[in-house]
Amino acid sequence: MTTIVESIKKVLNQSTTPLSAHQIYDAIDKSKLYKFNTKDPLGVVRQQVRRHCEGLSFPSAMPNKYFFQAEKGKYGLLEKHLKNSQIQPASISKEKIPEEHIQEFYKKHIEETKRDLIDKMLKIHPRAFERLVLDLLLKMGYGVNGSVKQSKNGSDGGIDGEILQDQLGFDRIYMQAKRYARNKSVSEDKVRDFVGALKGGTRGVFITTSRFTKAAIDYSKDQQQKILVLIDGDKLSQLMIDHGLGIQKTYTFSTYRLDSDYLGETDL
């Protein structure tokens, strides 16, 4: 019986361009190359591609590498790539010292983790996403104990939550959270509606899983009476990693160099 990895290799070998995990799964399913016995077949494909992807290093990664990351979220067949380019990928260049390899792998691992966080946030309930954002603001040091309030009925242009910066509530931060797909940007009018909903409030943070249009960003910068912060999906996922929200640490690795002071600079 054909394995899932062999099916992925066959799809990528037949493709003339790199494919996303979703495209790989669709091709496998369409050609009936593999029978999935799981509720999340796309997750299985994504996991297997990552585990066998050159340059991605994490505890469950496999030593055999069949794929490479061509661009954000898209993968190709490593053997085919090496044959066409006739050069080694930068990630496996022998000219690099171990620390450089680790740094490269770490950066790619962080980017993969950020994408996984966004994928997960797009699947949770909108109210759960609002709570997640409020929890993140608390972890970042905003507010005091018991100061978080999630709005009862979040609506477009409304306030999804607020945080009291002091126990008496003199200073408040209002929040709106938009769970948008990556290809859908938050427009200026959405940000304008949020500013209008602030009324007497002066501090607002608008957080989304996607991105903001240039007009929306320019509008936020032009505010004179309000302090408005826009956080897109890339920054949101990075903040979650920085503050340990929605993730668990696995292993910590150290690198080493010789102690020349102890061993001596020259031979005795």
C-alpha cells in the first residue's frame, strides 16, 4: 500500500511548481493516491511534509528529507530541486558553521509555528478568539487582576473587549479582534468604525489574523485624539510565541565554544 509520504512525493514530482499543503492534499484526494483514516487529513499532510522538509528542525522531525520549502507555505520535491539547480540549498551548505545552521533552522521553525498558530486561530470560535486576544494582552502586562471584560455581543464596528489599566478604571484599553483569512485585509472603514465606537475612550488596539490595508494603517497613524495600535497576524502570532500563549516549549539546545582562557591560547 502506498504511504502518505510516497503519495506526497508523487504529487510534487508531477507538479511544475511548488504546492501548499492544501494543494498537495487536494491532488492526493483527487487522484485517490492514499486513503485517509482521520478527521483531519490536511493536518496529516502538513505534518508529514514538515517532518521530512529540509531546513525544518524540531523534536518530531524525521532524519530523511524529501521536501524543501520554496516559499512561505509552499513546498517542492528536494531531489528534483537539487537536480534542476545542481547546487546545494543554502540551508545545507557546508561552508556554514553549526551556529548558523541552528539559527536558520530556528527561524524557519518559528515561521512554521506562526503559520500553525494562525491556522488554528482561524478554526476556533470567534468568541474564543476574542478571549485569546484579551489573555495575550494580560500576559503582555496590560491591566490588573480581574480587569478584563469581554463584550457580551461583539459586532462589526463595536468593542469586543476592554482592559482596565488601574483598579478604579480611570484608564482603559478597548479591543477589537477580527478573525480574517490570510487573503482578506482589514479595510480603512473597519478601523474607522472601531475608532468611532471608542467614543470617550482614547486607547484602542485592533487585532486581526490577516493584515491591514495601507489606507487603514495610514488612517491609524493620522489619529490625533486617539492612541490606536494595529496588530496583524504575523505580529499577533509572534507575540503569542514571545509570551508563551497557545504554545508549549519542547527542547532547549545550547551551542558551545572552547574556553581559550582555560585551555590556553598556545601550546605549552
